[in-house]
Amino acid sequence: MGSVLWFAWMVALWVVFFALLLADRLGEVWDWIVGLPLVAEIVVWLVFFPWVLGTFVWTRGWADWLRLGLVVLFAVGWTVVSIPRKK
């Protein structure tokens, strides 16, 4: 049951991430994260690592194809490793 909840959590947060991306709000999220006190920022990075990493990548001035490719790679990769498997 725990693995199913973890998978649902993963998918739900990626849905939220891409909704924020489409709404062009990831810049605001990034500004909020880096505006936190250092200890709180570290906790956010640890708890929400794949999504914060995706936000970091998306807010860089890199080529669009590179940013999109990396974010999709993170989303697919973390989701695939989170798929519940039989023991």
C-alpha cells in the first residue's frame, strides 16, 4: 500500500509541476524557494528534490529544447522508478 501511495504522490506532484509550468508560474516558485532561510531551503530541496531540480532547470536561461528535455527526463525517470512492483 505504501508503494502505491508513493507512486500517487510522485504523479500528483508532476501534474502540479507541469500545471505550474503551463501557467508560467515556475519562476515565482523558484523565487519563493531561494527566498527561504537556508535551512528551510535545504529541507525543501531534500523533500521535493525532483520537482525543485526541475524548477531549477526550467528557470535557467538554457535552450528551450534542453530545459524541456531535462524536465521530461526527470519526470519520466522518477515516475518509472516509483512504479509499485510485486515483491
